[in-house]
Amino acid sequence: MEDSKIVDLYWARDEAAIRESDRKYGKMLHALSYSLLSSREDAEECVSDTYLDAWHAIPPARPVRLGAFLSKITRRISVDRWRRLHREKRGGIHTVIEELTDCIADSGSPPAEYENARLAEALNRFLAMQSKEKRAIFIRRYFCSQSIGEIAATYSMTESNVKVTLHRMRAQLRAELEAQELL
């Protein structure tokens, strides 16, 4: 079923919207949540919570790309759960976040909402300038928290090549952010 039809079901408050969302995007959402939490049970709960949040958000929202909309919700819920479970521990997603610390503001003191919006716009412009493959590698690593090995296997690259690509992209991103006075 097309996204627009599924969104229409949400707007009609038809519970079939959740079934159709799960049928079309369930595996992707589970994989995203599992890559962050490494727990099938926690991932299952996060995906269930995603559908509940989507139910409450649509309407008034009318997402054009339902998969991206649901992914964003799943990622937020999964990261929140990860933070609750690992308040004192380090590892997993922290490794991914630490790779970007030179390019983003300190997470301990979040910038004002205006600065967050400027940073998001700059990041979107940066990614738009990249090749489709580089953009996908960056998103898989820093949005989906996939391991270097998983990315290498997906793109038939060596792990070293993926690391170098990400390193160079982070350096470019840092230079872009500095040029725009966002760092």
C-alpha cells in the first residue's frame, strides 16, 4: 500500500493504518531500533511505541514520506530508551556520537532551538553536496548507528575504506560548520 493511502487511514482513525505501517516498514524499524539497543525485546517495544506516537501525531501531521517519519520516531524513542538503560555506562551509540563531537555542539549543553535549526540546515546542505553512496554511508553510520563492518558489507568496501570515507566526511563537515560559524 502506498504511503499516502496509509496516511489517509491514520487520518480516518482506522486501526488498519498501524497494521499497514507494520507490514510495510516493520522490519526496517526493528532493524533501526535493534542497531541502537542490541535487544530484540527493547526494539519490539520501541517499534510498538512508534506506532502509538504516529497514531497521536497523524493528524495533524501529514507526512509525505511515511518511512522517514516513522524512522525518526523510532530513532528518538530508541535513543531515549538507550539513555535510560545506560545512564552510567559507555559504549554502543556513544562510540558513534563521539565520532561527531568535533562537528556538533556539546550534548551536555544543547544550543538554543535556533542554533539547532541552523545546524540541521547546514547538515542537510552538506549531505546534499555528497554523492548518493557517501550520503548513505554517513546516514547509516550516524543516523542508523550501523557498524563499520555492516556498512562495508553493504557497499562491498573494506572496513578501512569506510573508516577513511567517514573520517574525510567529518573533516569536510567540520570545515563547513566552521565556515558558517556554527562551531
